[in-house]
Amino acid sequence: MTPTLTVALPSFGDAPAGGWRGLIDLAVAAEEAGVDRVVVSDHVILGPNVDQYPWGRFPVAPDGAWLEPLTVLTAIAAATSRVRLATGILIAPLRPAAVLAKTVATLDQLSGGRVDLGVGTGWQREEYDAVGLDFDRRGQLLTETITSCRAFWEGRVPDVYCEPRPVQARLPIWFSGTLTPRNIRRIVELGDGWLPITGATVDDVRVGIEQLRTALTAAGRDPDALQVQGSARNFDDIPALAAAGVTTINVFLRLTTGTLPELVDSFAKYL
């Protein structure tokens, strides 16, 4: 399978020229250029210790702007018709499960079934403190939140109705993170895709895909249905990521000084 093209939109830091509505224009331009998927990330609040970010230099100062991703994608949904709308990642445990299920189902309805929900635990204790949750239980909270969302969407909660349900019969959920036994179990039992951690090498991704395919097969699920995102640090990464088995490749806008059509053309040439 030829990987699709994902582009990460800069929904944090400095606003585009003319204000944050410029993100919508950027998403429309991405769709028109042939980008398959746009993705936005999440922080509900930022604490003062961004220097403790585990994967290098954090992209904004503690008082930097960070837009709420589901709201951003709803605005983009209204202005587009084809491009898929992804979170990468949404810190799912910070939202009550019923509210998250309702919000995501609404976005899927309004977009005509274009949502890919990428979720994880995040890394900041301050975000959990701010909403009164136990940071040390963040993994279990993630599992509980997504389990509840699936139950709401599938109508499996007795005497409770969360309508409308998503357009997609099974809304795709992609879990982020290192493939610990617990995370593999989450993906096999609840998920449809994997978002490798920032800094994962091509070999890390290839080995992880093999692990997940084995686990899915053992659980009676179709390993060929697994979705995996790879992130290209440069265009030369694209062929290796494709050979490793990723289904979509995230190409950051900073990799090109040209236009979005030129980025799409360059992506195709490296496959």
C-alpha cells in the first residue's frame, strides 16, 4: 500500500499572519493541493516546566498559545470536503468520556465521517493537576476513557443514549507511545492505529509494526487493517518509512520553503 500524506498544522505558538483563522485557509490549501490528512496536537494548559519535555526542545514558551484541537478541526471541517481530520495527539483523559464521545461524534457527523482520533496521555503533571486527575494513573485513565467512548458510540451503556453516533461505523482511534505490553493491549483491544513517539527511528517503527501485526493476528483481528503514522524528519526518510510499512507519513511544513502543491509533488517523487 502506498502511504498517504499527512501534514501537521501549526496550531500553537505564533498565530499566522492575519490571525488564527489563517489555519483554516492553510487546511483548505492543503486539501486543494492533494494532501490526504491534516493533524493538530493538544495541550489544555502549559505548566512552567516545559524544559522537562522528554523529546528535545519544547516548541513554545509556557505562556505560548495552543488551540483546542477538536474546535480547530470542526472549523476546518466546515471549510473542506475531502481531507481527513486527525488529532496527534489529543490528551484524552483530560476530557470526561461522555463529553469527549459527544464532541468527537459531532465532529464526525459534521465532517461526513473524516475523523481519525489520535490519543495519548501527554507528559505534563500540571495538566492533570489542573483538572483534578491523578497523573500517576494516566495510562489507566486513557484506557478507561477510550473504553467508555467506544461503549457510548456503540450503544452499549444501559439506559444511556449518546446520539448522534459517528458516521463511521468504527471511528478510527490511534494510540501514541512506546509499545509496552499495556499499550499493545490497548491498540489490539480498542484501537485501529499507532502513532510512534517523537524521535522513533525507522527501525523502531518497522519493529513496532511487526509486533502489532503479530498481536493483532493472535487476537483474531486483521493485521492488514492496522494504520501507522511515520514522521519524516527529511524527505529522504520517506522511502524507508514506506518500506517499513507505515500507512501515512507526516511531513512537516518546515521541510519545504515552497508551496503546498510543491510539497505534495516532492512527497510523491520520494515514494
